[in-house]
Amino acid sequence: MSFKVDGGLIVGAQETRCDYLIMFSHCRKAFFIELKNREWEKAVRQLKNTVSLLCNEMKEYTPHLRAVVRRGVPNTNYIPLMKLRKDIVSRYPGATLEVKAKFNDVV
């Protein structure tokens, strides 16, 4: 199942939220996707906030956060990105966080 989150699944909330959510019920995985021109840090904040907003309704799903940015993609070993990954995994065991430049590298 796929959902438009910002302005769709979550409407009128003051919090920032990601663009899309794709759920796979057979493996209990949920992919939260944010598309940005740049500002990968803002994209990650939006992803984290959306997971936080929906975590009670999605307890059985493992969140996988994906930011797709056109410019300014950090290296996978970039320390701030590594710290964000560690934070996500500590909150949601099995979760992943990726920042990519192309969508086909995301899932």
C-alpha cells in the first residue's frame, strides 16, 4: 500500500512530515520517503518526525527512512549521518536510514 503523507494521510498538523509512505504487509516493512532538491538534514528531520507521529499506529512495522535529494548528498560515512542512523536504530530496532541522489538506489 502506498500513501501520500504530507497533505494526504496527515493533514493540517503543524509538524513537518515526509512526502510518501509505502507499506509492505507481507514483511512488515514501512518505507518513509522524502523528496528534496537539497537540504538532506531537513529531509531526515521530516522523516523522523513522521515516524514519530505514526509509530503507535504502525507498531508491527519496521520503519525504513529514505531521503532522496537532488544535490548535496553526504557520503555514507559522514559522521552526522552516521549519528542519525544510530539514533534511528536505537529507537526502532531493525530500522534503516538512507540518503540517496537517485530513487532506484533507495529501496
